Amino acid sequence: MDVNVFKDLALNAPLDSANAVIDAAAATSSAVEPTLASLGLASSFPGGIVQAGLEALHIGLDVPWWGAIVIGM
């Protein structure tokens, strides 16, 4: 057998595995996150109203959670 075949396999196998992990992570991170109401949060009590407002900022303005918290302060 050609030595270059083994060399190519040895060099490309870790990259293929790493690319598969990156692709899987990208697929799961693009999944839709559940709403707070579907998780039993964001009730009609004062704390829940604040949660619903933060969620509205997070989803409506497409900012990360920490950005919604900073805007809501």
C-alpha cells in the first residue's frame, strides 16, 4: 500500500471529526428556544411580567439575553 494513503487518512480524520462536531453544534444552536410561558414562567405576578418584558425585548429586538437585561434596566 501507498504510504501517502495512510498519511492522508491520519491527517484528515481528526479534521473530519472536528467538522462533524462543529456542524452538529451549529444545528442544535439554531434550534428555536421555547418561550418562557411554555416553561411555566412569565406569569401575571410582578416577577412574571418583568420576565415577559425581557423576553419581548430578547425576541423582538433580536438581542441576547444580557442585552435585554441591560436595555430593561
